[in-house]
Amino acid sequence: MTLMTIGSAVSAALLWIVAYLLETDLAPHTAEGWLVVIGLAVFTQVAGQTLIALSLGYVSANFSALILLLQPVIPSLAAWVLFDETLSRLQAVGAAGIVIGLALARPRTRE
């Protein structure tokens, strides 16, 4: 947990600097906007990282590293289905490559 906390804090600081250099308006202007930002931080970052750390006790480290590759695929597919976002051909090929790679790398039981 300590490593993930430090990594998240350093990443947030570096990404804030980049965003500040590229964008002039970084802060929400309404209470609703701040609630969205706080909700995203709590649910996606804190809860997600905690669940990942807890799951490592039940899944091998090799397989969990492969499963984490699905992180960009699942939100992309959800945005496509729920919000009618378009996926480029390159994105679709990348998602297919990840899924095929996971299928090939999954643990196999011995018969």
C-alpha cells in the first residue's frame, strides 16, 4: 500500500504539472464539479488500488500483471457501449491483441 500511495502521489504531481502547462483552467468551478473530482479519486484510485492489492493474495503475480493489461480495454469498451464513443482501428486492434495475449498466457490446468 505504501508503494502504491507514493507512486500515485508522484504521478499525480507530475501529471498536474503537465496539465498546468497545457491547460489554463484546471479546477472545477462548482460544488458539483468538486464532488465529481473527489468521487473519481475515491472510487477509481483509492478503491481500485486497494482491491488490486488485496487480490494479489488470491491470484499469482504473473497472472495478475497480465490481467491489469485489461485496464484500458474495459473502459474503452464501456465508453463504446454506453456513450456511443468511437474506437479507432488501432484501438480495436490493440484491445484484440491484449485479449488474445491474455487467452494465450492464462494458467492451464494439467489433465
